[in-house]
Amino acid sequence: MGTFQIEGGHALRGEINPQGAKNEALQIVCAVLLTSEKVTIHNIPDILDVNKLINILGSLGVKIEKIGKGSYTFQSDEIDLDYLESDKFKQEGSGLRGSIMLVGPLLARFGKGYIPRPGGDKIGRRRLDTHFEGFIKLGAEFKYNREERFYGVEAPKSGLQGTYMLLEEASVTGTANIVMAAVLANGKTTIYNAACEPYLQQLCKMLNSMGANIKGVGSNLLEIEGVKSLKGCTHRVLPDMIEIGSWIGLAAMTKSEITIKNVSWNDLGLIPVTFRKLGIKVEQKGDDIFIPAHKDGYEVQSFIDGSIMNISDAPWPGFTPDLLSIMLVVATQARGSVLIHQKMFESRLFFVDKLIDMGAKIILCDPHRATVIGHDFKSSLRATTMSSPDIRAGISLLIAALSAKGTSVIHNIEQIDRGYEDIDGRLKALGAKITRVA
């Protein structure tokens, strides 16, 4: 188990280039299974979760070549379907939640897809029902081995059949999986209450460039006319909006002056607006974000009626739940109070006990809500020893440690490595005092 040692209390300075988007890459990399032709993808982040998925594709028989930093070619012309029922796949697939998105393209092109119950962050219930209900509506037969906790779907001999479906929840990965299955189905598929995050839009644009016929991209109503086959393409992954938000929070919390380069501003949605609600200055300079040093701190806004500021998550174009942990830790040094409402995952706020140990004033109201009373930098957080429970809590604790006086220790940093590329090296380039201990 890896460890970070962080000497906090130092202001940082410089420029940072955001990595490719983790959540997009996990979808895009699975989509290469939909064609036998070569697919080239640029700006893939070098992080544990994505690398695990690429390794699974290699075991499945996909020919993979790294052609540069973050750039790969994939060719799925000799797939070993027996691997899907092997003990090796059960072990590799169960350690990665993103492996669920292999099922849609495998079902569409090869008529069957299997997956062990996937792992990932322990942040609450994350149902797979939306994925499999969509496959069933397309005509697939659902199979579940309760003893081995192994899921599967098989298409009828006549192939998947397009249909109308109203999704129970606007699941991003569920929508992506169903879209990848529907592009090769017979006839027209209509998906209502579809997720419409930029990463899902990117997947649809990539599939259309491969010859798919998807309309309504960017809306919650997708219409997909099935085609017989798809061709190869070249695609570039967006910068990671969650990492961009993490750098904004880091800059404010450590009173640092940081420029975040090439952020694809139009794909950030409410992220800049939401940080401004905490009083953080987020300046647009072309396609860059400039965060000035907040030497006088930052003050939480209030609503027109004077009630406490409430920051909550919602499906796109609402504020992403992946940044609520960042907002919470940044609010601990704000001037004023804020209610953080995590609607989607009931275990995501449980890391606040570690922040309370550091001296933060937080009232955990229930599993979904926490009230934060900011210190206004009049009292620094205390250095401590802690462990990272998941990706987003991990980066939030790292930000807290970088702002605290003294030396903090964070264990289980593999959780952070799952979503953030070379985080310690990039922080050092900004002047942070952080050491990775094996």
C-alpha cells in the first residue's frame, strides 16, 4: 500500500495541463470492440483504472500499440471470446467497475457479453439494472450465476432489435452501454431520459465518425438507426473536468496562483459557476483558466432570501457529483457556511471524519448532507495521518494536507492513482512538497 508524505502550508505557482478525461476514456476504449478496423485514440490518461481496462482488452485479443504519450491504436479483428468465461477474466474484470462497459459492444458485435460483478469505489449503491434492462429491451437474454456473481447477456439468433425505452435513471455508463449495443441492432432504437454528459456526447460523436447513425446528441432523447458494421476512426479524449475542478479547489485552498491550460471551457458546464458560489475567482483566458492567489480568502455567497448556500449534485447539465468532495474540503476555509448535499451516493461524505480530525468545522447531518462552517483561514487545518477511501475523497484529503501546517501522511494512495495521472510529479512541478513512499 503506497503512501504520500505531504509538507503543507506552502503556496504553489505555475501552469498545469489537465489529463485526458477518465470517465470518457473508459467508454471510448470499450467502443473499439465494435469494429475490426484500426481505431486511434489520443489523450488517454495514464491512470490505473484506464490501464487495467486496456490490459483486459489485450487479454481479450485486441491488438494494442502505444504510439506516443497518451496515444494508442486498437484493432479488434481477432477476439478470443473464451477469455470472457475464464478465471483470469473473472479476476481482472471484478477489480474495475468500468469493465461493465465491455458488455454492450461485445453483445452488439459478437452476440454475447459477460462480466463478473465489478468493483470500484465504495461510495454507496451503484446499480447495474439500467444496463441490463436496456439490453433486455433490445432482445437480449439475461443470465446471472448467483454463486460466482457473474452476469451475462446473449442476443437472439436474429440479432438485437431496436426499440423504444425510457430509462429509469439517467445513468451515464448505462446510457453508454446501451448506445454501444444499439448502434449495430436491427432497426431504430429510441432512448428517453438518456444521460447527456460531455463524455457521452464524445462517445456518440466517435461512433458517428465510425459510421453509426445517432441523432439527438447532447439531449436526453437519443435516436439510433442501427447499421450493419462500423469502421475505424481517430478520436481525441476531452480534458478531465473533474481534474480541472480539483486544480481550482487546490489553488484556492492553498492561496496559489495557477493557470490551467486548454480546459475545453464550453464542456465545463456549471463547474466555474459553482466555484464562484464559494467566492473563488475563476477567470477565463481564452481556453485557459486562471486562478489568482486568494490572499484575502474567499467568501461564500448567499441566496437572495439570505438562506445558507446549498451546493448539490444533479445529472448533467447539473453539477457533477464527482466534485462535491472537492467543494466540501474547499469550503472548510471559506468565509461563511455552506450545505453540501450529495444526492446520488449515500457513502461519499463519510470521509469528513478525517477533515474533522484536522480541525474542520463540519456537521454531518445524514449520509447525504453536511454543513461546513468555514475558518476563513483564521485557523489552519492540522496535519494528520489518514487513508484514502476512494478516488475523489482521496484527492480532497490531499488538498487538505497541502493546505495544512505540518507534515501529513496519506495511505492507500492507489485510490488516488486510479483517477489522477502522476499527481505527485505534477504537484512538485508547481512547488508542492510531497513524497511518494512505496
